[in-house]
Amino acid sequence: MKKGLIFSLCAIIIILGIVFFSQQPNFKEAGKPLISATTDKAQAYLALGSNWVNNSIISKFTGVAQKRGDAIKTQVSQQENIVSPKNISQKVESYFSGIANSIAKPGTPQNCTAVATPSK
């Protein structure tokens, strides 16, 4: 426990020292090689982290996302077919033709539903 605390305090002191000295005009030229070396190391670690994320996390979710994407595409295409103007016009046409048939031929069985007689 004490070892972690001491390490953390030393790290904070070093960071504060770097921040303080980086603001001083005399140490500006001395800090450039340090900054470039640190930047190179940080880029290397970021590249390793990026590779790890791609290999460990993203590759696992890609298959699941592909399956769900395919399912969503099929559902969307089915809904588009249901709501397509051609389908809607056919339904409207059949509705109005049913009304016209019931007006023109009022007694035909396809136009009238059977009325249930009350049981006594």
C-alpha cells in the first residue's frame, strides 16, 4: 500500500516538475528532445492499443453486427413492400371495388356477412 502511494507521489512530483520547467524560457530548447522521444513512445503505445482494440473487441462484435444488420435489412425490405405505393393502391382499389359491388349487387354472398340469429 505504501509502495503504491510513494510511487504515485513521485510520479506527480515529476509531472509537476516537467510542467514547471517547460514554462521556463531557459529550458525550452532542452525539452525538445525529451518531448519528441516521449511523443514517439506514446505513438507506439497508441498503435499497440489500437491493434489490441481491433483484434480483441471489434473483431468479436463485427460478426454479431453483421447478422443483426442483415436481419434489419430484411425487415426493412419487408416493411417497404407492405407500404409500397403499388400495394397501397391495390388495397384501396379492392376496398372501393368491394363497396361498388355491394352497391351494385346488394344480395350477393361475397358482399354480405351472415347475420347470427339470436338463440332462444
